[in-house]
Amino acid sequence: MSHTSGVRQAQKEKTRRALMDAALGLLEDQSLSSLGLREVTRAVGVAPAAFYRHFRDLSDLGVALVEECLGSLHHMIGAILAGQEGDEERIEATVDAVAEHVRRYPAHIRFIARERHGGVRPVRQAIAAELDRFADEVAIAFRPQLPAESWPPEDVRMLAEMYVDHMVMTATAFLEAQADHPEAADERRVAATARKQLLLISLGRRHWHDA
Amino acid sequence: MSHTSGVRQAQKEKTRRALMDAALGLLEDQSLSSLGLREVTRAVGVAPAAFYRHFRDLSDLGVALVEECLGSLHHMIGAILAGQEGDEERIEATVDAVAEHVRRYPAHIRFIARERHGGVRPVRQAIAAELDRFADEVAIAFRPQLPAESWPPEDVRMLAEMYVDHMVMTATAFLEAQADHPEAADERRVAATARKQLLLISLGRRHWHDA
DNA sequence: AAATTCAGCGAACGGCTGTTTACTGAATGA
DNA sequence: TCATTCAGTAAACAGCCGTTCGCTGAATTT
């Protein structure tokens, strides 16, 4: 077996990261299915053939990017679910966390939004699978707080999917708000809308047993 | 001015439609930003240069497709908003209408889902503008049914955006369900989830004044 | 009947694409 | 110290790309 460190491996991983970073940068104004292999290697400053030392093709690189981008989101979700506050405090914390995440990793969110329904099947599937896992986590975190007699597992799952979808929606809304113009006015409007929508869902959840 | 009919104009529009249809077909497994001009003309059986008689470039064709695809959705929304039934009947009618629309025009829905956050700015903007108009319509239709003292215009707008976003989400979920396998099992599951989510929103709306 | 318009054609252009090949030379291991 | 491994190289490959050009011939207008 090979060592996990060493000058050799380190340099290889460095180039690999450079390829992924360059790709993520180039994907800010095009889709993965139109990204060129040469375009990526050129941006890194490396020969086209070097690409194949790291990835089979561009959709392989895309799948790697999915793990990276949704990995960072995963940490954020974990932090939110760990908080044990009340409804309104949790909403506030969630929206703030999403806003900051988008500010910090805009390229990650753009990539996910763009490729979630994009033209490269393996990437689409990787994103769908990861978002499914997110919904699982949210469902597990919510279950103990919901009375079991009015909340069968399928309804809990439905609720969890709604939260995950809403989170992705909100993140892309923040992204577009900061893309239109870097002022903070639009961003506050998006945050206000997101908070109200989450409040509406909370109200619906509280009265779910009526149905 | 030129006549609206005539053999000349008719043939031109026929070719134009053929280009748009071919593009929509080719876009089922790639994004607009990777679609080639020659690819489209080849599919139609026409010389590459002929393309320029109808569109400035591919993003121009994309904008034309947005109008077509969201135009068909527009009719569907109008029909739903015209119905004057109660909450649960409206939910049922909405989900059924979306399901049938996706069954009838899958390529339209795929195009909108894929290019809503895709790599071609003019197309993104056209879709965003049209969905905004949808939200306006929904807001106008809902306003008379909501007590004005607990529903300021911005909250009505928030609710309308939520319904529009949920409709798009549901449509793409139907699309993926029928793409995975043409059986009806997944489709029913998507419909059940969508109905429950709409019911949850309805419950939240009914108790909005509590907040 | 003659003049005009104009959708579509075919050819050519420079430039870019993904992939393969044999290679080099530094890090690694015996 | 010497042999091996292997990330990255340079060059060549056939093939596709968007765009421009002058031209044709049928529909239209005068």
C-alpha cells in the first residue's frame, strides 16, 4: 500500500485540487456539460493529458465537486439541527446560517443549483442521492419532536423533504440577490421572505393533526 | 408591412418551429450552453447558415423556447386559478393538472428546470421574469380570499411565490419520477407528497393571523 | 412580364476540441 | 546506490465548431 503522505502524493493532490477549483471557477458562467477539458487544464497551467491522471472525464470531476459542495452544506445542516431552540429562534438561525454560507461559498451553491437538473446524469444522480441523505437526517432530527400518532413516518419524510427543498431554494435566492448587485438590500428582502415561509410551514406543522 | 400569411412566411415559420423543436429534443440530455448550432441544423436537415435567418444565436433561440414552454404552463395556471372550489378540492385539481401537464409536455418542464439556473444569462432572466409574472397572477387571485388586516401585500406575495416555487418543484419531481421508470408507482408517491405539502401550506395560511 | 426580395445552399476560414502516444525526470523503495 | 514508479509533458490525430461569403431560384411585388 502507498503512504498517505509524501512529497509525491502531496503534489498530486495539490494539482487535483487546482483542477477542481479551476473548474468551479469556470462553471460560474456556464454549465458542466459545456465545460471543456482543455479549458480546465489551461486555467491551471498544466498539459491537457495531465487531466487523466486525476479524473476519467469531466463528469467524474463533477461528481467529485458534488461531494465537496454538499459536504460543506452538510456541516451547516448539522450545526442547525444540533441547536435546541424554539421555533422562531431556529428559523432565525437557519436563515442566517444559509445566508452566511452563500456569502462564503457562492460557487458551491451555484454549482449545486445549476447541476441539480443539469445535463450530466451522474452528477444529477450524485446530487439527488446526497439531498436524499440530507432529508433523512432532517427527518431523524424532527421525529422526537412530533407526536407519533399524528405523524406517520411518511409524513415526517414529507416535512423533511419540504425543509430541504426550501433550504436549497433559499440559498439560490440569496445567490441571485447578491449576483444582481452586491448591496445588502435585496439580500434582506430574501431573508425576510424565507423567514416568513418557514414560519408558515411551522404553523402548518403545528396544526397538522387537524387534517 | 408584410402579410401575416403567404407561402413565403408559412415556410419560414415552419423551419423556425422545426429548429425550436429539434433544439428542445436535443436538450433532453444536455444543457443549452453546450448545444451546438450545427447540431440543431443537422437535426432539422438544413444548412448551418440557415439558422441565422431565424435567430441571432442559440441563446436567442433559448429565449424563444422560454416563451413557448412557460406559455403552456401559463394556461394551466389560469385554469387552476379560475376554479372556485374549496381548499382540498383545489389541491387535488392542482396536483392532477401538474401531473398531466408533465405527462403531456415533459420536454418543456425539463427545459425550464434545467435552464432556470443554467449557464445562459438571457435565458435565466427570461425564466425569472416569467415566473415573477406567475407569482403576480397567483397573488391577485388569492388576495380577495385573504383577510386584508392580517395579510399585508408583502405577505400575500410571499405566499404566492411559495405556491409558484412549489409548483415548479412538483413538476420536476414528476419528471424525474417518470424518467426513472415509466411505471406509475413513483408518480403516485410524488403526487401524494405534493398534496400533503400543499395541505401543510394551507394549514399554515389558515393560522397566519396567530403570528 | 419584369424587377425585387429573401430563405436556404455549399464551400471555405481559422480555431478549438478530446484522446493517444512515447517521453522525461524527480520522488520512492530495495 | 541502483531500479522502479508515475505525475506531468509535448506533439500529433481526426473531427467538430461558429461564422462569413456569394449564389440560386421560387415567391412576391410592381
